[in-house]
Amino acid sequence: MMQKGLNRLMNAKRIFLVLLVSLLVMTTILVGCGMGTKESTTAVKYPTKPITIIAPAAAGGTTDTIARLLEKAAPQYLGQPFIVVNKPGGAATIGMNELASASPDGYTIGIVPVSVMLQPLYGPTRYHYPSALDPLAKVATAPATIATLANQPWKNINDLVVYAKQHPGEVKFGHAGLGSSSHIAGEMFARETGINIVQVPFKGDAESLTALLGGHIQLIITGTPAPLKEYSKNGTIRFLGVVEEKRLTIPGLENIPTLKEQGINIALSFWNGIGAPKGLPAAEKKRLADELEKMINNPSFKKDMADIGMSVEYLGPDKFSDQWIADNAKLSKIVKETGIAELIANQKQ
């Protein structure tokens, strides 16, 4: 009897040990699952700190204004603020160098103007920007417009072409600087129409507008037409055409015809987008792209953009990348055919 009792006790101990081991194993599994969940939740929380957004221009310019409008919207959509850092100079290359060399961790992005596509075409640059950056979103376009003083003898673009052919080299057009998008638009216009007009570079659109109002030049080609709106309204300035596929959507400037409507087959898109350093992780890229789409398409953001003379034309990463590549090829061809690349190369010597 005693032996049977001892056997039962031993069996009970064994059962207890088996249950204890099983409990320990289950506890380990549950703790492991809990840790996994915690790690997954942490990964989903990106961003966990403010994001730097580089504006490759001084405060007050177009790229700076876009950055600050996005800065205002960022906390609502991403739960973290954007911190605007201005990096002016070098025709946007200083800011783009900073962006391209940043860690591709999702915490540094930047406003990318179409003009950065041009810089590697004019000489050596630290980076080949079209391939060193990842496009995240196209934000807007600012179509180039051609304007003149209202007291000039031409009433439309074709009158100007006729006059310029009769007075070669007499008409001067101002633009935002050698090799700028507005310079390219002017050279394209002259080449397409077979006229000889003289380009006059300035340090930005504001300077060229001042020169036009002072009568020092006869035309201005600008990618920021909004500041000219009041001069047009009071009869000081006359718009002659839009160098784009379609008309402006800026209130008060919707009736300016495109050059194509007037029989001159040229168009050039002056866009601003958002890019990141190459190699951004897929999860961070998707989060940024998704929230930027919401910010850019917000009616309040669109209105603010219209107020500074820009039309919102959102494109996501894939479609923006396609335009990025196509425009790079198109601009490469244009700067060679118009002689702009050679002009700038000669000036650098």
C-alpha cells in the first residue's frame, strides 16, 4: 500500500513539472508576441520627430513659400512639423547638394524646382540631380508668360513677331538669369518664330519687372505672373501669351491665350515638386507620398498657391518620376539647340 502511495506521489510530481514547464513555455511565447507587436507599432509610427524641408532659395521666394505652406499643414497630416531650412545660391544647387547628401531616412526632404534639371547641363555639379534624388510629388506649375508695356506698338504676340522681324536686334527681353527657365522660354520663342531679340539677364523676376516698368527692356518673360496682375488691371502692362500647354488658372489671368493658340508651337512647364535623397525606405516613402498627396490637394492649400500665382498640379511618385525623366531629356535637347549651354560654358571660361 505504501508503495502505491509513493507511486501516486511521484506521478503527481511529474504531472506538476510538465504543467509548470508548459506554463513557462506559453509565457515565453506570449511575451515574445507582445514584444513583436511593440516593434511593429513603433515602425508604423513614422515620423517620430520633425522633418526638415529644404527650400533652395532665400526666404520669400516661390520655393520658400511652397515649403512654408506645407509646413503649416504637416502636423495635421503627419503628426510632426516640417522645419523649413533655406539654402539659397548656386541656382538652387546649394540646397539640392544638401538634400542629395542627406541621410535617406525620411527626415530630410526638399522643394525641387525644374531648374535643377538644367544645372548639370551647363557644367560639372556635385551631383547629377535627376538621378541623385527620389521624386515624391509634383506640387504645382507656374507657366511662363510673356508681357510688355501697354504703350508698345504690338497688341498681340503676332504683332510682336512682325515688328521684331522688321527691327532685328531692337527688342530686348528680360529674364531671371542666364540658363533659367524663363531664359530658355525666350530663346525657344525666338527660335520658333525666326526673330532676333536680345536676352537681358537679371537676378530674378522682380529685377526684370523693374527694368520693364522703367522702359529699359521691351519684354519680360516670367514664371511668376501674379505680381504683374495689378499692372495689367490698371493698363500699365499687357500680357501677350502663356508658354504652356494650357491657360493660367490664376483668378484674373485666365484669359491670356497660350502661344500654341496663337500659332506658335512651343510650351514649357515650370514645375516645383518635392524630392528626397535617393534610397528612401519603401515604408517611409509611402507614408510621405500618401500624406503629401492629401496636403497638396487640400482646397485651402490650392487657394494659397493660386494667391502666389501657381496652379496646383499634383502627381504622385511614379507619374512625377516619368515627367522628371521626360523633362530632363527635353531640356537637354533645348539648351543645346538654342545655344544656351554654349553661352554659359563660354562665360565660365
